[in-house]
Amino acid sequence: MGNLKMILSGLVAGMALTACQQPKLAENKRRPNIVFIMTDDHTIQAMSAYGSKLVKTPNLDRIAKEGILFNNCFVTNAVCGPSRATILTGKYSHLNGLTDNSKTFDSTQVIYPQLLKKAGYQTAMIGKWHLGSTPVGFDYYSILPNQGQYYQPDFLENGKRIQEKGYVTDIITNKAIAFLEKRDHDKPFMMIYQHKAPHRNWMPAPRHLGMFDQTVFPEPENLLDDFKGRGRAAKEQLMNIATDMWDAWDLKLLSTAQLDSMSKLPASSFKDSKGDDYKQANDPSLDKARFFEVYNRMTDVEKAQWRKVYDKRVAEFRRLNPKGADLVRWKYQQYMRDYLACVVAVDENVGRLMDYLEKIGELDNTIIVYTSDQGFFLGEHGYFDKRFMYDESFRTPLLVRYPKSIKAGSVSNAFAMNLDFAPTLLDYAGVKIPADMQGLSLRPVMDGAGKIPEKWRKAVYYHYYEFPSWHMVKRHYGIRTERYKLIHFYNDIDEWELYDLQKDPHEMKNLYGNKDFEPVIQELKAELKKLQEQYKDANPEEVVLK
Ligand code: SGN
Ligand code: CA
């Protein structure tokens, strides 16, 4: 906001290209293609470009090495649909209407791919969509219904429902490559390529089953967090590895004998698990029904491969019979084995897509963005899932490669947000940025090799609404500066938290109420109020939730 350069570049682009004017071929040739890659729940702790000790992601690292890595990119609302709606509209949840996953996106709103299409781009949306609505503004779409399936997944393809054979991450990439093969060579392309992986329940590709079975992953230092000194929100959630992971669905603790007998039972023998109803959230009696919905989609060959790997896990569990802290540690290891194997397939497939772009000579003409819909807890505070404004879920990866204007190996500490993606891409495409988009174009940061421009934002604003729901994370909003984070949990509670991120990067010590920090708290509250006014969220606790 108030970024003069952004406004001016938008105006110039707008003058050069009115929406109804089809741009000439020569102009198209100069405009960059865009490939927007987004995974579901892929966090920076699982990317070697960000220094992960858990896994190597060489293909993603390549984007960073040949482009820019953002250390401080945050989301407006750390849950799937809301993040996607913010990215498409460039607006916070209270303005685009998608405050939580139960809502349907109002597709009469302006989204950036639509503006690119009007400006002469060929547009495609492939993979996870999760907005409830039918995609509008795309020449081609092939999306997963709802959360999608890992094996033999269904797709909604330009209005038709079809089922494909194979593993979801590979199929989404096949579709992306097929779209590029058939594209109109007279137009630049804008392709949204979005993975389901590594979303819960973390089901690896058959070729990766068991790949980490000999690996012992380092634990986060607060895996056994006892929440001392923290408030009710941190304690009362339902996303503890210790107590909220389900035996079959999450941990895959079903022996071959159990799998054989149960997979033959009709679905009606299990409690119904259809729908994503709030009431079904956190109900472990749905465990087996959910598991078999996925398992029964595997082919017989896949099932045999599966059983070989997980039978060993069940045997180990029975032999060790871990309890207490040992059980949490054991579950954490299994969680990492499955989650990270899903990440490996994403990395391979992004590599395959980049190789294809290189082969057709379009790699350097293409802006490649890599991000996730939010971060994720990999055992920090003993958690899995996301939702909280704590850094592991609030922060999201952001890598961008575009050698024509981004210096290779750039790293930026500038505050970026998923709110900025739409204005940034419109800016690079030379399309006018609508005045009501709330983000900033990141172009000055990217073209400046990561340097923080003068007058750049000094704080980020967050607002999460989905309560009561899955994992029972309470409603909250807050502000994060480079040094501090102030959070207000509201609705069925009225509690504040303050963290000194420099001294306490893992957010273990709530300083709210400590007299020494009173001036800091007052300053942050004033700043928070300003941001709420700026983003038109001045009455944050009064948003009506249907
Ligand atoms: C599912 C998951 C939850 C997850 C939500 C939202 N449960 O409901 O663990 O928080 O999705 O995720 S599961 O039993 O169905 O796996 S999001 O990425 O779509 O926001
Ligand atoms: Ca997600």
C-alpha cells in the first residue's frame, strides 16, 4: 500500500494494454510465461534450500539457487481455502469471504488469472483447488474434487468427472506437461500447478514406500513441549502427535491380517465418514473408514507393496510397545517417514516439469513461483497441522526463478505475504493491478536481488477464523514485526500472547503481562490497530461466520 512505484508501473501497463484489446504477437513474445507451483502443507523445515536437516529437495533448491529465496513470507490465514482465496484475489479473508474451509468461494470476484486471460494469456488450473466453486477465468482446468485422493484420483476436468490411474503428484505433473504440449504458441501461458501432497494422511508414491525406514530423523527441541507459561489456545488444541494422530489413518498401524479382513467389509460396516462436516472433525472412531477409502483405491500390486512396508511397522510397534515420551518419539518418526516421502515425489515432479520447460526452450522466459498454502508443524510444540500464528505454520516457503530480472542466488528478508502474489504476477505481466487488491508487488524486492526497498512494510497482519473445527485452534489475530509477535485469541476466550522472536524463536515464553514489556505491548497494539484499519478489518471480532 502506498507504494508509488507499484501504482505507477500498474498505470503504465494499464495504458499500454486495455482489457478488451487483444495484444499483438510481438508483445506476447516479450511477456513472461508464469508457472505458479503450490503444494499443500509443505513447510520450510522440509526444504533443503531453507536448511532442512530432514530431507533433500534438490529440484526445489535449484529454483532458489537460480532465483530468489524469501525468508519471511507469511500467510494471511493459515488454512487451505482461505490461503488460496487470498492468493487469487489479493485480499484478506474478511473481504473475499472465504474465512474458513467450510465456505464456497464467490466466483463472481475478480481473480488475477482472469485478468491475465483478458490480457492475452492462455490460462490453466491443474491440481488441488479446494474452494468449492467451479474455476472461472481459465482456458483449461483439471482439479481434484475437495481434498482429492492420493491413488487413482478423480478429477473435474472442464466440467467432466474422470478418474485417472496412478499417484496424484505424478498425474498432476503429467497434466501440466500435456497442457504445455498442446498450448497455443502465439500466447504466453499462465499455469497454476498445485499439488495435494504432502497433505494428511501423508500417503507416499508406491516407488517411495519405505524409503526412510532406516532413517532416524532429528527431533525438534520442543517435541515434548509441556506448554508451561502458555495460554489455553496452545494447550487446548487437538493437533498433538501424542494424542490426536489416528492409528490407521495417520500412523498406518494395520497388520496384513487386519487389512485383508477389513478391506473386504462393505463401507457401511464402518461409521460413515462422508463429507467434511465439522462434527466429524476430531472423531477418531472414523479412523478405519477414512483409511479404507484411501487404501481401497490402490491396485492389487500397490496394496502388496504397501503391506510389505507397513507390516514391518506394525511388528516394530508391537515389539517396542512404546509408552509416554517414547511413544511420541516413535510416532514422530513414522510421521516424518510418510510426510517426507510425499515431499520427495513433489521434488521429483517439479524437477520433471522444469526439465520439460528447459527442453522446449521456455525455462528462462518463465516466472516460476514455488510456495505452499501455509507452513506446517513437524513436531514443534508436539504438534502436526497448522492454523496457529506461530511461525512454523504462519510462514510459508517462497522461491521465484526468472533469470531475466532476478539475480541468481538472491536471498531476501523482506516481509512478503501470500497477499502479494496476485499484484506481483500482474506487475510482471504488465497488467494493471486493481486498486482494491491489498498486497504489494514484490517486484522491487525481486529485481533488487532481495534488498528491502525503502518504505517497505515493517509488520504483517494475521487473522484465523476456523473454530470450532478440525484441531480446535481458537480464533485469533495478531501482528508480527521482525522482533516481536503479539496475538489475541478471542471468541470463546480473551487471551493475549507476546513473544520476543529474537530471544525466543520457538515461541516458548509468553511475555504478555510482564511489566517490563508494557511499552512494547502498547506500541504493538497501536500498530495492530493501524493494520486492521488499513486492511479494513477494524472490527475483527465481529465478522459474521455462517
Ligand atoms: C482435513 C484434515 C485436517 C486438516 C484439514 C484442513 N483431516 O480435514 O487434519 O487440518 O483437512 O487442511 S483428514 O482426516 O481429512 O486428513 S487444509 O490443508 O485443507 O486446510
Ligand atoms: Ca493446506
